[in-house]
Amino acid sequence: MTVEAHTKTEKFIVPIGPQHPALKEPGHFEFSVEGEIVTGASIRLGFVHRGIEKGTEVRNWTQNIYILERVCGICSHVHATAYVLGVEQLAGVTAPPRAQAIRTIVGELERIHSHMLWLGVAAHEGGFDTLFMYSWRDRETVMDMLEAISGNRVHYSVNLLGGVKYDIDQKLTDQFLKGLEFLEERLTHYMKVVTTDETFVGRTKDIGKMPKDEAYMLGSIGPTGRASGVERDIRVDSPYAAYGEFPIKMVTDQAGDLQARFIVRIKELYESIREIREILGHMPESELTVKVPRRIPAGEAFSRVEAPRGELVYFLKSNGTDTPERIKIRTPSLCNWSSIINYAVGHKLADMPMLLAGIDPCFSCNDRSVTITKGGVHQTNWTWEQLRQYGIEYYR
Amino acid sequence: MEMEKIIDRVDDLLKPVCSQVTQVASFRIDAEVTVETLLDAVKILTDARWGYLTAITGLDKPAPAPAEGEQPGENHMEVLYHFCEGPVVATLRVTIPYSHAVIPSICGIVPMATLYERELIEMFGITVEGTPNTDKLLLPDDWPVGVFPMRKEFTGFAIKPVEGEGE
């Protein structure tokens, strides 16, 4: 088994990227082809390498929450969660149960938004723009929930060392339950499309097949691995936050093709919705934070959480001061690249965009503009400058 | 308990090849290996299908500043191979000196390690013998040769003064 097929001079090589039309984040791929069929693939990353691991070594433990949330614009909460759980391990404290429950709820909301975003992008790659529009429209429901709890759509910034910043009251609970009901109904529709629509099935069934053994060898994780029957889910294997008290069911599929990756992710959404309802129904009563010292005792910690794309790993080393000695991050996309390099071989070049999207590599969220109507001011289109001035006036 | 069973098993597997195996937390076990025994240890874990390679971490351990009149000690680096099975994390730790920063590639046993090894090469300047691809993965093409950003001695490039600014 080769993870990286070496490009030979006599082969015809199709370079794709760095500005890949299918991926909104830059990556460079070289596919060697014989006619239409891909015979080898290699990858070059780092076009958005920002040196965050190095950056954490000159910031203190609290400042690092904010820089680490910015590793990813989609799963910002899960990065902060992995980090704060690691720091709490080092400091020997445990966040109160209510804080753990809130971390879990936000984590699952984030998974819903991430999977729905992916569903739209993947549908778009398959030339199915109607599904893309629908899933992104419906995704706004969960974005509104995230905004309602934290005031932010992207960097919710819910976590603190030793707890969380925001509480969930009855009003929010009602809004969440209503939103979840709507989402559940829509998911049923998506599931029907993904499994029965002829064009869609034609582009996904038996494409990019990865048998269980191969997925296991390549270290595939998250929905990509679970769609090949690899039973790895950190929420089940090593429960963190509130997953011990509110267990989650692992979703797997044996088919291992692109369609299975759709099915697994949609089924996971059902499971996320069930989990959020369960926690909201049995919300533990406690404080939201415990005190964490500014200087963290020397030692090493290892923290694993299940991000929307799979296992996210943080290794933390403290030297007893207020800044970390080393923070190592291993994101799930890095693991799954090796799967794609492998299963691309033998497929048509035209299948590459969908296969690349199939592992759900991390994309960035887009900007949006808001229309606010307040105090008789009614205007539908705002320029950036107007919006900025309005913001300054509003908070004065 | 299940966790203890998994820990006992990895302890039994690693004891024959590792000089020291210590349980550092309820779910973590650390094993000291040498450059010579690293591959044996990795092979034992893979053959027994104990877990999977989760990450490779590089650690820079420069010698502390010498006291007056003393010779500075030798700088070292440590490479950690984290394997996970269920809730348990087993870490193989190899320490290598700056003067001979060479480790063997584990890609022959764990093919997916290639991306992790490429990261080690460019971030820490460790030579990974026998790794299938040594091309740049993360750093820019024009990154200066011999500058390894994750070493402690690297604190950024001096900012070039912009013409017409300052005194």
C-alpha cells in the first residue's frame, strides 16, 4: 500500500491548486493520469500556515484560548474545548457539571452546522446546487442558535479555563428545541435525496471506495473512517465533557464509498439532535466556573476530542510558568489526507473534486452583512462604512 | 476495569524492548525507547493491533544556560510517538542530541506517518532516515535552509526597516 505515489517523469501530471476551484482553502495536489484515470497523487499544504503552535509559546494560558479558537473557522469551539480540557488536566481541576453540559451542547450544535455546511459544499461539487442552497438555508437555523447563546456566529468563545462564559436559560432552551424540530424534519428530506435521487446516487455510489482494513491502516478517522466501518469516536471511546453522563451512539457504515460518507454524517446529525435534547431536558444545576491558577503546574497533558471531522488531539507541556512550553495540535484533516491520496488512484479525474470534498477538509466561513432595524431607521442595504458607524453609535 | 486491562496489555507488550515504562496518568503510559529500539516497539504495537498512531510530537530541549566557567551542556530534542487505544494513550519517547539528530522512519510499518515525519523534518531539522518523501509540506518554498521554526532558538526574523520611516 502506498500513501504517496511518486510522480515519474514519463507520466502526465495534472496540477490542481493552490487556488483549487472546489476547495475554499488552498491546497496543492498533483494527480498523475493515464488518459482519464488517476494513477498517483501527491499533496502540498501550508499555504495558510500561520505558525500558531509557535505563537502559543509566547502567550499566556488564557490568551492561548483565543489564538487556538482561530485555528479553524468552522470548529472553533472544539479546539478551545480540547485545549481547556488539557489545561484543566494539568491544573488538576474539573469544570462544574453545568459548564461541561454547555460545552457539549455547543459542541454538538457546531457539529450540526459543520456537517450541514459540508453537505451543501459536497452537493455543489456534485453539480447539485439545489441541495446546496437548501442545506445552507436550513443551516442558518443552527447559526442563529449559536449566535443566540454567544453573540457570535463563528468564534463563539464559550470556553474559559475552568468553565464556560454563557448560561442556557429557559428562553434559549425553547428556541433550541423549536430549531431542532425544524432541522430534524429537513434531515429526513436530505436523507431521502442522498439515498434515492438517481443523479446523486450515480455520482456517489461505489465512488472512492475504502475498505475497512485499508481505512484502519491509513489511520482514517471521523465520519470518513466510520463510513468505512472504523469504529473510532472519541465521544464514545474516551468520553469527555458531558459525554460520560449523556452517552452518544456511534454511527458507522460498512459500504465505505462516497455515499456512505453522506449517510454517516446525516445520521450523526440525528444523533446530535437527540443528544442536545437529552441534555436540555436534564440540565445539571451548578456554578459555571471554578478557579484555575495563572501559573499552571509543570507537567504534560494529552487531550482528545471528537471534532466534526474526527479526532482532534492536543498535547500540552507546561514548565510551571504562565506560558506553555509546547502545544502540539493534530487536526483530523491531516489524518484523512492520506486516505484521499490513496483512494484517488484508479478513479476518473472528474471525480476528484467530489472525492476531495468527501473527507470534508476544513473550509473558511464567509462574511455576511446584517440588516438591523432600530428606532425608525429602516434601510435595506448598508455599506461597510455605514455598518461600522452604526455599530459605534449603537454601543455608545 | 477495561482501561486497566488495556494499560496492562500495552505494558506487557512494550516492557521487552523499552528501558523504562511508566504510567504517568490514569490513562497515559510513557515508554522510553532508543533510536535502535524505536522500530521494534512500533512494530510490536502494530502487529498486536494495539491502537493506532495518533500523532508525532517534536520537543526541543535546549540545555540550560551554563553557570559561569562551565561548559554548556549538549542540546537535545525529543520525539514522541502517541498511540491510542480506546481511552488509553501510549507514548514512545526517543531523545536525540542536536549533533546527531537522526531517527529512522516508521513509514515502513505505519504508512500514514509520512505527513507527520515531513512536519518533523522541516519544523525541527530532524533527519528521518528512509522516509518516502522529504519535500516541503508546510513552510514556504523560499524558507531559508537550516532555519527550524519550532526550535526554541528561533524567535522570528528581524523585521527589515522600511525605507523613509524612523529617525
